[in-house]
Amino acid sequence: MKVNRFGKRIFMCAAIFFLLVVLVFTAAYLKSVADYKKAVRETTIDSVELSGIPDGVYVGAYDVDFIYAKVEVTVRDGEMTDIVILEHRQKRGKAAEAVVGDMLAEQKIDVDAVSGATNSSTVIKKAVENALLNAVY
């Protein structure tokens, strides 16, 4: 009988340990999600005067852990002529890549986000801003 009780205790200890490990990893994941959402919420898009940017091709990136974008922006005669998304790591924000067309059409960075892909849109716009700021500094 003692062996049976000992086996039950080991099983209970193992189950409790496993549950604690799961709780720790869940808490860490939820914290990283909260940090990501805060980073996106606090991201601001500043206007960049395109006429002050020399002709050239500029690379910029922006990372908020769950979403990352790296872009290449071509400027010619004070206008953005092309924006290429070199890398876009996201979960469900692939549709946000359409924001590039709006930025080119309106010749500004802070255009409306793509519905349903707001966070990815924000990250792509910030990457474009960073590329243009790399041209200035």
C-alpha cells in the first residue's frame, strides 16, 4: 500500500509542477502581448517633408515584437516613387501591405490604416518614416 501512496504523491507533485510551469509561461506570453499592444498604441507617425529628402533609395524598419516590417523607399524629385516591403512579419496583417499604395498615391506617410490590419499598417507606416528619416540624418 505504501508504494501506491508514494506513486500518487509523485504523480500529484509532477502535476502541480507542470501546472506551475504552464502558468508561468502563460503569464510571460500575456505580458509580451500587453507590451506589444502598448508599443503599437504609443507609436506616432510624424510627417516628413519629402522635398527635403535627396533622391535615393532608403531602408527603414520598425519592430514591436509580434509585428516587424522592413521597407525600401525610393525618393525622386521630392516624391516617393516606390515603396517595397522587404520583410513583413505578422500574424494576420498581410492585408496591411495595401497601405503602401495609399502612401504613394497621397505622397504622405500618415494615411488611413487598412481595416482589420491596423497594427500592421502602423508598423509599415513607421518603417517608411524611419527610412525617410535615415535619408535626412
